[in-house]
Amino acid sequence: MRLSITFLLLISISISILCAQELRQTDYEKGYVKDGKKYSVWQYFNASKEVELSINHTTGRVIYIKPDTTKYVIFKNGEWTTSKLDICSIPTTGFHNFYKAISDTLKYPSEDYKKGLEGKVVTTFEVDTVGITSNYVIVKGIGGVCDAEVLASLKSINAKWIPARIKTKRYPAKFAISFEFRINKHQEPLDLEEFKVDPKKARLLGEFIVKNPIDNDDGKIFTFVEKSAEPVGGMEAFYKWVGRTIRYPSNAKRYGITGKVFVKFIIERDGSITNVEVSRGSGNLEINQEAVRVITIMPNWKPGEQSGKPVRQAYTLPITFKLG
């Protein structure tokens, strides 16, 4: 009898731990969240859907980094030089999340936008041997507020990186990012004489086009707006799409498990869907995961509007799972 009670207790504890974890999965990352934090092993994917990084966020242990045979700029033997690496330097949440953080925080300064000031800003920064970024320097600027806005954006992100390594030794690494501020998003590149980052001085990571001016809302997320966000085609068409897209979890179907999941997300100004998470679960992990998967891949919505302008809106939807 004592053994049976112990066995049942262990099962109960295991189920409680499992239910406390929520699966998060997008095109660029996959892993579990526990108590609002990334938990255990996460995978991060590049634009080709290949795993570029696998890391245990609980222990900090790096499990896999996609090999890269190109050269990086590192500080070795008292000088900056180029070298191939055994372990490439990469943000601990992958490059997609790093670039998205930049896109979410960097906007066109309204005073420069109104003045018609545009051009390319290039900045370099360093990643030290413990993965901390520092020494942000503008190597090409356009003046105005744009230069300072780029530096402020990068510093505010404060991303943690995996340090560059050759065999067991770590080295500081230097990177560059280019930002092109454009008044007209459809025009051709601005610089007639293209500024190029010297590959011997810094490794160029990405090139951004900045075209959205800062507004007075400063990224505010609305719950209630004058004109609420809605799916393209209306809610009836949306729920028909949900019905076609949902894959009823096999175990839940086998045991006749039903339930309702409330999924919370944000509809961005461009109608894209971000920050998908379970607001109130069904009590079944697989059903919760499927609800999150469906909301994550759903088509863009018509954004909400406040004072005639598109705004970010928080939204919660119930997804019902029933049989028969």
C-alpha cells in the first residue's frame, strides 16, 4: 500500500511539473516556458529553417551551434584580426530574436523625419569573452537624432551573446550593423557611393531599413480602441479557418478529452501577430500547445485604430476543442 501511494504521488508530481510548462513554438524558436521564463532546452532556427543554436536556458549550457567556416573579427595577440572559429559568437536567443528586438525598438526620430533627414548609419560593437556587448561606435552617421537613436536602441536591447572561441580559448569579437533611414520606403538605396564595412575591422551582421517614424504612443499596447482589430474577412471566416487548421491532439482524441483554451496575443500596427501565449489553459498540455500553434501561424489581421492611426492591440481569443 505504501508503494502504491508513493507511486501515485510521483505521478501527481510529474503531471504538475508538466502542466506548469507551456510550449512556445514559432518559425524561429521552439522550447518551453515556466513561470514566465524560458526553461530547459530551446532551439533557434535561421531563415532556412535550419537549427542555428540549441541551448539549455536553465543551465546555460550550449548544446549545438551551426558550424560556420567564414572568418570573424576577433581580438587576438593584442590586435584585431580575422580568423575562423570553432565556436561562433551568436546571441543566446538566436539572430532572429536579436534582429526583431532591434526592429521593435528602433524608429525614425520624428524631428529628423519631418526635416527630411535620411541616409545610412553604420555602428560597430564588441562582444567580450563572457558574452557582454559594449563599445558601441558610429563609424558612419547622418547627424540629427538618428545616430543617437541607433546607439540607444542597441544599448537598450542589451542582448547576451555566446563568446567566440578557438578550441577552449575565448576571444572578444567585433560586429557591425547598417541602418538606412528612408523617407520613402519604395525608393532605391540612398547612397550613390556605397559605404562598405571593412571585413578586416568588423563582421557585418545585417542591414536594416528604418522607415516608420516614432509616434506619440511610443509602442503602447491598447486593450480597448476606437476601431478594434479584426481578421481579414471577418470573425466567421476566421473561425472557419481555425476549424480547418486545428489538428486535434491524438492522445486527447483517444481519451475523449475536450476543453477551451484562452490564447492571448498582440496585433501589431502592420497586422502581424506576436507575443502568443496561453492566458487560461484547458488543463491538457497538448490541447494548449495546439491552440498556441494555430494562433501563431494565423494570417495577419486588420490592425486596431486609435485616432485614425494603426496601434498595437492586445487580444484574447477562446479556442474550443470538442469531439463529435
